[in-house]
Amino acid sequence: MLAGLMPAAADGVGAGAWTRIKDIAQLQSARDNQLVGYGLVIGLNGSGDGLRNSPFTEQSIRAMLENLGIATEGGQARSKNVAAVIVTANLPPFVQSGTRIDVTVSSLGDATSLQGGTLIMTPLRAADGDIYAVAQGPVFISGFNAEGAAETLTQGVPTAGRVPNGAIIERQVEARFNGDTSLTLQLRNPDFSTAVRVTDAINAYAKDRYGKRLAAEQDARTILIHRPEGISAARFYAELENIAVVSDTPAKVVVDERTGTIVIGQDVKIAKVAISHGSLTVRVSETPTIVQPEPFSRGETAVEDNTVINAFEEGGQVAMLDGPDLETLVSGLNRLGVKPSGIIAILQGIKSAGALQAELVLQ
């Protein structure tokens, strides 16, 4: 069983989840680099940029045609089948020249859709200004835009898409990974307890495998590992990345008030509190009445307003809430029978009262 492969938890270590080092940390030298470029998408079915509203698109068309040996002086382009776009991509570590990567294409002008378009040759540059890749290919989008005489339907984002394997690496990022005598390991979620546990786990393995301690924690995120002689950096890290440790995280409650999403961490605890929560509802009903004049009179038909206002309050009972662990806390919140918006208000009130033993993150 998997549990049989895991070492016993150290003193003071909670019942956290066993995770591999490769899942919670990454090498500093194994980082991505961002690429960006400006290009044109052609072949659109009349859904491209309006050249009057997007003059840079017309300038780009002229420059492209002149580079292809076609003179455009004195003419005025009126094509609606071209859209100016920004092309972005992530350059993975250790890639070689000739490798293909995915790119993302986003409209820059007032195009309504990139469906059916083709990205023409676009150089992609890094922050140093050098060209590292060239992108080209058909654009695939996940949304669509349908328009009629009286109604328009849009689903997803038709003005952004992807070109799978659309960029070819022309220049690789220089890396001396195998020549490094030390490796810098960085935690994705910085935490002092996790950094110490990772260091201890690596040293326990290194002591048994190489006869000496090789790792030292630097701070809550960084761990420095010395590579022993006689083994490549790639093979050495391959041995370390599958070591299992118990990761630790601070207690947090994440609240997104726009969507009503609430995420409660495992270590969140609430001191015993009494809560009263109710909602006041005011209903206004308008039932206008038509009043007719007497026969053969000089009166006029009129509308008589009739308004009924009702106010009632739901809930309001006082409930006890005590959450020494996550299961008890969730059961207590569900027992109150309130909606997510009410739970958000309750959590904010508990935090203000000092009974929430966690960080409340509002998004």
C-alpha cells in the first residue's frame, strides 16, 4: 500500500497529506520565459477590424504587402477579413531549436470574431528584445458570435483563441543545468514548516545514499542543495523529486463575494460563538385599477393606483457554532440553513469578533 512507502510523521507534524517534492516545489533554473509578438490574422469572414477605427491594422497590411513585393501606394484598403492580434506564449525550460509550442492569439482592434482565421508569420520576442520563436497557423477559438437583424448571440470569447503547436523555437535559452554544483529548490507555496520538512527529508535520503547532508533551508521558499560528485544534475534531482513529505499550509478562508464561492482550509478553526442571522424581505406589489365614469357623464377613464407593501423577516434564531475541525465547522454552517451570501457575512462577523482562527482572504 502507498502508506507503507511513507516514513512516519515527525513529532509535531499534523495529519497533512503526503506529497512528492516535485508537486510542491520546482528548480529555480527550470523556469519559463514569456514571449510576445504582434501579428495579423487573415481569412476572416467579414469579422475583422474596421480599418477606420483601427488604423494600425491598415498600416500593418501595407507593411506586409510591401515586404512581399506588392506596391500599395495611392490605394486604400477596405478589407474586413484581417484583424490585428497580440500573440503570447510561454517558452518552457530546456527546449531546443525546432521544438513546437502552443501560442495564444488575442484581438487588438475591433474585430468581432477570429473564427476561421489564420495567423501569418509572427516573430515572438522575449524581454531582452531578441526573437526566440516564430508563430503561424490556423486559429482555433472556443466561442462563437451569431448576429441577426434584431438579435445577437455571443458565447465564450470569439476574439481570442489558440494555435496548437503554432510556434517553432528558433533560439534556445542558454542553460548550464548539468554544470551546476548546487541546485536551488523553490516552494510554490512558501511556508517555513514545509521548507524545514523538505530539507530534513532530503538530508535523510542523502545521508543514507551519499553518506552526508546535502540540503539547507534558506527561507520560507528556498532550499539550497549541493550536488555530489560523480552524478549528473538531472539524475540527482530525479532521485530527490519523488521523496514524500508532509506539506503544511496556513489556515485560510478564501471568499469570492462576486460568485459566492467559499473555500475553507483544513486547519481552520472557530472558537465557540453564538450567531443570529436573519434576512429582511420587503415586497412591494402594484395592482392598478381601471376606473370608468358614469354613463352619459362627462367623466374620463382613469387609472387608480393600488400599492400593497409587505415586510417579513426570515430566520433570526440564535445558534451555537463551534468548529474545532473542518468537518464540525462545515456541519455547523450547514445547520444554520443560510445561503452562501449569508455564510460569507457570518464568516466576516466571526472574524471581526476574533473567533476565526484563520486568515480571511476576500477576492
